[in-house]
Amino acid sequence: MASDRPIGVFDSGVGGLSVLREIRRELPHEDLLYVADSAHAPYGDQPLAAIEARAIAIAEFLLERDAKALVVACNTATGAAARLLRARYAVPVIAMEPAVKPAVATSRAGVVGVLATRQTLASAKFSDLVANHGGAQVLTQACPGLVERVEAGDLEGEGTRALLAEYLEPLLSRGADTLVLGCTHYPHLAPLIRDLAGPEVQVLDSGLAVARQVRRRLAEAGLLAPPGAGRDFFWTSGQPARLRRVMERLWGTRIELWPLGEGVAAPGLARDPDPSARG
């Protein structure tokens, strides 16, 4: 496998850009392919079989574009499909893990709060993670509606503030001094979360840890890209014209965004995006 092949990254929507940003910082020479499956977001309230099907379809799309590794930049898809992807494909598959371990290690009060989707909190992977990191009380809070707020680009409106306040209150009232953002959409809300929680509360996510794991896995396989400026490519199953504005705000610079479409796994897809289809 050639080391100059790209890294494929996907999420249920725009949330995984928080992970992609850390990968870009950690691996400036790599070409990155990102798929925002926004037409099917949020994954957190969908049946397991539906999430598995989307993960396989998008993985096939990325592998058709020569991805040398797959990054599941979605906690819900990790719990639902990471094991399946690893069994199915020979390339490295790097997935998410909520930052429970560092949160337990750094909590002064011994009380950690985890904000995540219902599917993530219900997964066996998350249960095992909590069981293997004792030493603190781990409180959980499902957050329906937050993914949709981020997908709409509403990071600080009154509705988003009210929803976050509702979800934070049960955790903070029980003494949580460390919050784990267990969905890749939530780091985009971190400034608002810190404002609501106060300066004494730590807010942790897994983006940097995942980026470092990508580096380690590629280095072990001899697949780190040679020196050069890495390029970024973006697709979405949603509406490119609308989502491009949200993604540019989150990414911090202008991007070109191509439609993915429902034919994501069909054979014979062109490797090069059609410039006329850009959002």
C-alpha cells in the first residue's frame, strides 16, 4: 500500500470536523477525505442495523478512493460498527473512545459527567469502558437534539443554550467537576458548555487522542505520507449548498463540498469528484 494514499474520515454529520481538525494538526502532510452523512443524522436515535449499513456504505466509498486508513469520527458509529469494519477491511480502522479514563484520573471531586447520544450510552463498548475505569462516579446524560443544533450551525443561540443548561444541570448538581464530550458534535459547543458550567469544571474530548492514534497506526504500518502539503476533500449526503456554510464556519476556511448521494456504495463511481456538483 502506497504511503501517499489519503486517510478516510467519516461522521454522521459535521461533528467529526472536530476530530478532522486534530488529525490535520497532527499530520500536516496527509491528504484527508471527509464524509458528513448529514442526510442520516443523528445516528444516536437510529436502529443498530441502520448505523451498521451506513458505516459500511461510507467505508466502501472511502476505500474506492484509495483510503489507506479509516477513522470513525463518531462515537455512536464506533459503538455500533467499529468491530464490524475491522473484521471486514484490511486497512487500519481507528475509532472513538469517550475520554472517561483521563476524566477519572483528573477529577478532583471523583465525579465525572458524560454527555453523549442514547446509542453511545447504551452500547456495550461504553459500558465496558466505564467498568474498566473505576475510581470515580461516572454520571451519564443523553442529549437528544444537540446534534441537530450543531448540524444547523446554531452553536450559541438561546435554544441551544437552554437545551445545554437542561442537560448539564443533573450532572453539575450531583457534583461533577469534569465533563466528557462523548459525541464529536459536542466539541463545537465547548465554549458554550464552559460558559454554562463555570471555570472550575473541566471539559474533555477525544479528538487529540484519536489523531495521535492515527499517527501511531500509520507509523507502525510504514504508511505516513512523505513531506508535502496535505489536501482536504469533503463530501456530504445532505444538501451541499446549505451544509457548506456550516462546515466552513466549523472548519475555519473555505471548502469545496461534493454531494455523496444514496449511491455511495455503487461500483464504478468516479474517483475524482465532478467539479460541476460542488456546493
